[in-house]
Amino acid sequence: MRTPKTLYHTTPTIYPCELIACPRCQKPLVDLPYINGRKTIQTMTDMLTIAYRPKHCVNPACTEHTAWPAATWQHLAPKGGTYGYDVIAQLGWERQKGRTRFAEVRARLTPAVQISESEVRYLYQFQYLPLLACHERQHLAELAMMAQTTGLILGLDGLMPEGGEPQLWVVRELHHGWTLRCGWLARQDHTTFAEFLQPIADLGLPVVATLSDKQTGLLPALEQVFPHARHSFCQVHYLKNAARPIAEADEQMKITVRKTVRAEIGELISPKTPTKTGVLTITGMLPSPVVTEPLGAESDTAASAPTVATPRETIVQDLLDRVRYLLTLKARPPFRLAGIEMVEQLQQVVQCLNQLLRYQPEPRLHQLRAGLRRALKTVRADYRDLRQAADWLHQIAETLDPAARCRAPRTGQEVQTEWQAVLATIQTESETQPRLKPYAETIRTVSASYAPGLFHPYDVADLPRTNNARESEFRDLQRRLLATTGQRGATKRWIQRSGAWELIPGPSTLRETVHALTQVAPREFQQEQQRVQMHRRRFRMHTRSAKQSDAQLKDLVRRWKMLPADNVPK
């Protein structure tokens, strides 16, 4: 006879089934003469030994012959799990909301919870994320009620794939932000998109409008699956595409200005007093020394101190530093064009230099002004053209913006009429300026392509004009995963393996998260775990570790040898 051992202090509790009548046939339920579900679980506060006494239906004709468990028992921990929902919610909250690495999550849980880092990782990937996905499905009834009142507005977007990997796509209902579909697409064609969207249409709920970018394969799929919905295009992507040749020419102008400035005054603007080490300003218990600048007029004392700049020298170095910074500007089309901004900011520096030199001369400032003037002269014509083209983009954007000029609400037809008038003006202005005609032609072509889907937001309530929210979600996902992995490569791999589950938003508080996880049905949870495992099996052979690779190949050989002889192909 084996002697039982008690490894932890436990509180044995047997929970009775709370049901009185059978949920199927409404006949009475009676207790069964045994207990089920005996296990030990770790919560945030205690180690518990729990079990339940099941009930079954007395009706022999009932189709449901299951042994009904206790709801309280189910709400303490997932089926087959040894950690409570509160532990799973806590570690998931720390990981997602706190952007914490697994080692730090484990450190925060101990000593209240005895758990390893590998167990934290497993619980997060295979329990917390699947439970959140199951929780999202519990809003289906609420989704159906809302759809009958306001209809559904769907936002669709995909994350740019890496190295030929499948593309991660998400479909959200934009009234409440619920995730209807989220997963990977191996191809971005009509058939694939239609297959991806069809389960939403199969719900039979009215879809009022959709919002997406203008992907070639997506548009016919939307027309096929949601033929009665209005298909709206992201206005930001419209403006980016219209601005593409302008942005390219702006980039070339920026490069020209930068090269010319460095050729003219490169030696002048280069830092003359580089630091001896890479150490800059340090604080803490052993901070770097503080050097104060003189406040009064220049003095022999100040001039004799090599570590303290005079007021004159400080002004000169500030201007040189300003020029060095302006040469590093980056573009963010369609409106932040670095070349135009660089030229305009350098013109401001020249104006400042004019004022300084009128007051008193300084050889380096004269040299700086002359060099900047020569550099700006080389791109004068390019700047004039690009400034005009950029103004066209601003005019289009202002026409589309309902908040511009404090306008009264407009219908889609009214906005389209104003927009067409702006395009006509652009076409007219370009006729007399041959250098601007390519920009105007691109704006005209792109505008004609986007016209069918630009004006629905003005007629459909709550339909956004842009897909910026989806883009922001993807950026936030990448930043969060980068913060928790510390490696860009690991971030990409994590998105490939768990990105669809990571994109599903959880409740807004930890208390709500714990409650949400406890409400997930065991069968739903089990199926979601299988989805996670099925997807991750695709990456089973994706490793660069020599040790893991050797073990995997040996396992393939072992499995091959175990195949029966009749599996050999004829």
C-alpha cells in the first residue's frame, strides 16, 4: 500500500452541482454516488484541493446523458489546468498590459505563486490567449442585437508580411471594436478573401458598410460577400498614393540639398570637439559633473576655461547644430515631405543669420549663410514646383475633412462636388506649368480609381474616413511584442505564431479579465487550444538551433521506422 504524501497545505472542498432541472428536458436532476474532478490548483492566495459531486437526468429518454458538473468548480480553473483563473489573468495582464517579459512576470508572481518561467510562457500562449479569444465569442448575441438596430460596420486591414510569410488580417466591428475574424492568409486574391469573409456573411446580419484599403483581390471579394454594403476606402491611403510621385521627387530634392550643403560647408558644420568617450550625461549615485555657462559678458576667466563655451560660441554652435539636425529629416507622406520642410527650415536659418550679421559680423556665420544660399539656389525651381503640388494635396485633404473651416455637416454628394471642383482647378493650373503635369496626372488617375469609395463616411453614421485605427493596432502590437522580446526577429516570429490571438483586445481591468476567463465554456476553450496548437505545428521545423534541429530530424527517423510496411507506396 502506497503512503499518500501532502506536498502543500491544501483545503479540500467538494462542490455540489447547482442545477436542479435538466437543461435539455427540464426533468429533475439527482446526485450521483461519486465525486469527479479531484485536483489541486494554485490560486493567487492559496493552494486548494477541489472536486465536485455531479448530477444526472432521471429521464431515460433524455438525449443528454452527461454528468453535470458544479459551476463553482468550473470557475476556479480551466479543465485539466492546475492554476486558477486569477493566476492566468494576472500573468496575462502583466504580459499584455504591462508589456513585461516572461522572466519578469514570473518574478512578480513569486513567492505568492510557485511557478517556473516556462510554465508562465505555456499558460500565456496556450491558456490566456485562447481564453481571450473564447471570451470575444460571447459577444455574438450582443452583436446580433446591435446589428438589427444600427447594422454592422466592418473595418478590414492586414499587416505587411515578412519574407513571403502569410499575411495577418483582422476584421473588426467598428461600433464596439469586436474582433469578428483574425488570422493569416497565404494569398491575397479574390478567392482567399471571399473564403475569409464568408463566415461573417453566414451570420445573416445586415452589414451597412465596410472600410478597407484598396487591395486588388479584396474589392471583388467584398462585392461578392457583402453586395448590399457600401465599400469605403481609406482616405489616408488615397492621399498617399496620389502623393507618391511628389514624395519621390521631394526625396530627391532632399538628397540634393543635403549633398550640396555638405559640399559647401561640410567642414564648418562638422562637430569640432567630439567627446573623448561615448559617455554623455549621467545621473544616479555617480553622476557626471555639472558645467554651468557664464551668464554675463565674455570674460578672460570664461575664455580660459576649455570646458565652458562663451555666449558667442554657444550661439554659433547652436546654429551649426540646427543645420546638422535639418539634414537628417525623415519624410512621412503625404503631408510631412522632408525635402520641402528642409528647404523651408534652412531658409529660416538664413533669415536668422541675416539678422545676426546685421548686428555684428562673425566669419563662420558669413560662411554658413553663403553656403546655405548656394545650396538653396540649386533647388529653387524644384522647391517651387513641389510646394505647389503639396498645396494641391492639402486642398484635397481639406475638402475631404468634415472639421475643416468649421463646416456644417455635408452629404457625400456635396463633398464629391467640392472635391471635383478642386481636381478641376488642379488640372487647370497644371496646363500652364509643364513640370507639374505629371503630378496632376497622377492625382487625377488615383482620384478616379478611389472615387467610388471615398464619400460613404459622410452618409453612414459612425463610418470612419480612415483605417488609422487598424494601422495603429498593428503598430502597437509590434511595439508591445518588441518590448517583451527585445529582438525584432523574435517579434516577427511571435506575430507569425500568435499574432491573431495577440490582436484580440481583453477587458479594460484585471478584475473584469478574471471574470471574463471564468465564463468560458470548457468545450470552447478546448477547441481554441486545438486551433493554437494546429497553427503552431506549421512552425515545428522552423528552428536555427543545431540541437533542436538534430532532435527533430532524429524524431522524424524514429517515426519513419515505426510506419507499417503496407504504407510503402507501390
